[in-house]
Amino acid sequence: VPAMSGEVKIGITEAFGTFWLGPRLVEFQRAYPQLAVDLMCAMRSADVLRLEVDVAIQLERPTSPDVKVVRLGRIHSMPAASPSYLAIYGTPKTIADLPKHRLAMQFADQTKSQEIFTGIFPDIELRKIVKFSTNNSSALLWGIIKGAGIGWSPTYIHVMGPKMVPLDLDAIFPFDIWLTYHPDAARVPRVRRMIDWIVENFDPKVFPWFRDEFIHPRDLPAQYHGPPLVNLFEGLSWDTNKIL
């Protein structure tokens, strides 16, 4: 189909690009083999007004009145740790226990991590409790999985297969997910199809981890009724029995 050839540029947060949308693009491109996709992963928001990308998925609501904005859903970020970390350092029971632990943290504009941590620990220097920090969400996730420390991770990551234990510490932070694009871009058939496909792949009715209400990771498998999800961490399967 001529209208489905060419290139579409997507600006997206690094975690969504790596762990959610990127792997799902394979099926999309099988349906449209002539369509090239440029997935630009970064924690800064791409400029769709200047057509830096055709569409952008971000955690900050766009403020420009000249762009189209769609709220896709919400992610819920909660603390988690690896079984190996908990075996060595123990399991914190409350927020007050965290300063005695090793924290892993991502410094990124869109998640406002530093402001959140400062709000939790107003009287403690972050450098005294953050023992692993990065600007990369993949590095943070692997750090948590390998036992570098306790860190915050979106609940949807748990359904992708990592060996990671969510911690019930009453410290869950929601972030709305925003899709934005230039009004002119949507008139291009291949971009319009990509926009529709993105909306489908963040549909909270299908994917319960994107709903407004928080659902504990242990309850997500029972809430999901779609096709089997790819285990991105094959060989590092998450043992659900550890948290039931």
C-alpha cells in the first residue's frame, strides 16, 4: 500500500521504548513491511511542533496549544528489589526503614525523581542513601534486578518477566502518559495509522497496568485477558509465589 510506506519517527521515554512499544513494533511492521520506524528513546520530551518527531509519548503533559494531545493512560511506579538484595539486606516494612537501605535511582526530567525522593526524605541527603544512580531506565532496572538496591519501577515491568519483588511501602507514584503530535502530521496516512496503533497498545481496558487505579503487580495477571506477553527477561523469570 503506497500510503503505508515511508518513515514514521516516534519520540518516547526510554523505558516505554525498550520494554513496551519497541518489542510490539515487530508485529506492526509485519503488517506494514514497507513502513520504516525510527524509535527515538530519550527522557527529554521531543519537539513535535518543530517536527523533530511525528509523534511523541511522554510523561509530561505538553503545554503548547498548537499540538494535539491525547491522554493514553497512567503508569504506577512502586519500589521493588531483587530476591538477592532482600536476602542480604532484609525487607523494609515501612518508608521509615528505607534510609537504612541502599537505594537505586534514576535522575530523569520527566519522572521528577529527585523531587519525589526529597519529598520522602526531606531531612536526609540523597547521596547518603542512593548507592546506585543513572540517567537510564534500562540500567536502573537491571541494577534493581541484579541487587544494586531498592528502586522504583512501573508495575507493568513486572508482567514482562523480571525476577523482582514489589515492596508494599505505601510509596506509589502515578504518572499520566501523554501522546502528542503536530496537527499536520496526523493528515499523513502512515502517521495516522501509527497514532491509532499506539492508542490501541496503551488501552487501559486491554492492559490493566495502564488504568488510573493502582493494581498490585501480583493481581495484574488475573486482570489481563489479552494474548501472551513476551517475556523480556527469559531465564530471569519472576517467581510470583514469593509475593503471594
